[in-house]
Amino acid sequence: MTSEYPQPATDTSTSTAAPAPQPVAQPVVQPVGEPSPWPSSTAPVPAVPRAETAHDAAHDAAHGAADEAAPEAREGRAVQGQIELGPQNGPTGRPMPVFPVPAPLEQHGPARVISMCNQKGGVGKTTTTINLGAALAEYGRRVLLVDFDPQGALSAGLGINSHELDKTVYQLLMERGTDVREVIRETAVEGLDLLPANIDLSAAEVQLVGEVARESVLARALRPALDDYDVVLIDCQPSLGLLTVNALTASHGVLIPLECEFFALRGVALLVETIEKVQERLNPALEVDGILATMFDGRTLHSREVVNRVVDAFGDDVFHTVIGRTVKFPDATVAAEPITSYATNHPGAEAYRQLARELVARGDAA
């Protein structure tokens, strides 16, 4: 996929100097009562041939890499600028970069739109939308969250009862003359706003079929608000229907939360195929910002194998940051708060802050 963001130049010169000794990995101390999000081994994942296309990579990840892959190496996402590498491998088996705190912005907007997309439910889309948005807001970014799931979980997770609202994203899509600014609601988090949804949105899937340019309705509706924000995060429903296609058409990038479980891995190929169709027919600028491993438990071989297989297939498209499994996420949801404010020093809160820093370092957020 082509990216409008510059990639760092690579040094192709050779050197005869002896390689520097590798630092010794130190054990990670995990707080009592919390499962460790880190793998038990810090040995790097052996390099394997990359698949030739994103769809092939997804297939290889789900079914195991083929013995003979395409000779061309697949280009992964590169981190912009000079990023310091940590002394040990991270949970993805690669050296963990130290992502700097983003510099304050001198001006805001226009926003970069990112869809949280995976047709499998329960993989952490809503949790990631809320907490990544809150983390970006902590770093001074103006963030708009779009609840694009008729279940309205994103709205509920921020303490907004969307069933009592006169205007939601449904009216924005289906009622001509509705201004997006009339629908946006402030949240308790400074710099974080919400475009709410409720069960009415389920009717839009059918009603949009008869619309002209039906795949671009959301893009047109959001356009007047983009100059007011730095990042827009869309929480997609767990399907690949017309609503999800609308979200992808309105987006600059896709972030794919992937539960560290084998059955979640199998659906990535279909999702990547849908993304590629949207790129070809509707939105050539769309790109995959990255794959985020969620619900990771480094104590289990299964979690580590899933992450290793995804890295083997997608390379640098996989975020270095992983989100560990913890009860604090559902606790924060019940409290209608992001984990960054509910348990501000918890490893889960720091994981989403790190994801925000990584997203900015990649050039995928302002």
C-alpha cells in the first residue's frame, strides 16, 4: 500500500567492523495480581519470508506461512524519525522502541480519520476507541469519537445514554440538513467529543441502499467537522456491511484490533480483502495503519504463537504495543470512564498511552 507519509531512508553501506554485543534482556517485574502482558521468552522471532500481498499475508497468518513465499519482501510500516530502541525485545518479539511524548500542536485540524475495524466481535474495538482517544486527548489532541455500531457501546462506555437523545449519527446520515455539530456531544474527558449512536442506526443499513453514492454518506456528513479536530476515531460494528464500508470510505487509515486467539486470526484475510476492494473502488488513499494485538496474555503459549504468526505475516504493520488482558477494562466501562482516568497508573492505561505515542511516531496521527 502506498503511504503519503515519508519513510526513513535506509543505509545500504557495508561495514567490516565487528558487531556490537547485544544487551542482556532483563526480566520484567509485574505488579501483584495482574497477569503479565509480556512473553516468557525474550528471544527474537526468527525472520520468515513475507507474503506478497496483504491478503496473502492474512491467509498465511491464519493457516501458517507457506514453505515457499513470494521472493519479494513485503514492505511494512516504518516509524518516522530516529526512535531509540529499548534494551530488550517487546511482546511481539522485536526490539521495543521508546516512543517519545508527542510535542504540543501549534494549531489543530484538519483531522485524520481512522476506523477501528474487525468483523469479529469482542476483539477490543470499542475499548481501543475509547482509551486510545482518551490517551491522544491527554497529549493535547482534539479527538472526535464516532459510535458507528447500533449497539451504542461506545456511547454507553462514555456515560452517554444515546437512547434519550433526539439526534444521533442515524439522523446525521438519513435526515438532510442535519449539521454534524448539532449531534456531537462533549464527554467528561477534556478534548474528547462523541458522535453518539443507538439502535436506530441498524435501520440505516437498509435505508442507505437506495441512496445515491451510498458508500460516501458518512464521509460527506463528517466533512464540516474535520477542521475542528486532530483525530477522528470510528468504532465500526462487527460486520463488513454497508455501514462498515461507509466508515472505510470516510477514513484515511484502518486500525485492526486483533484478539490473541486463533479463531480471531482466521477472519483477518476477509477483512483485508474488503479493505483492498474499498481502496480499489472507493477510497484509493485508504491504508492499514496497523494491527493491534489485544487481550494478550504472555503466560500462555497460545497468545505468544498468535502474535508471532501475525508478525511473521504482516511485519512492521503490527504495532509494537500490545494490550494485555485485565479486569480493569470492564471495570472502567461500568464506571463509564476511560482507563486512563479510572486507573491512571494501571499497565492497561500506560499501554494505550504508548499506543498513542506509537501512532504519532508512525505519522498516523498528528
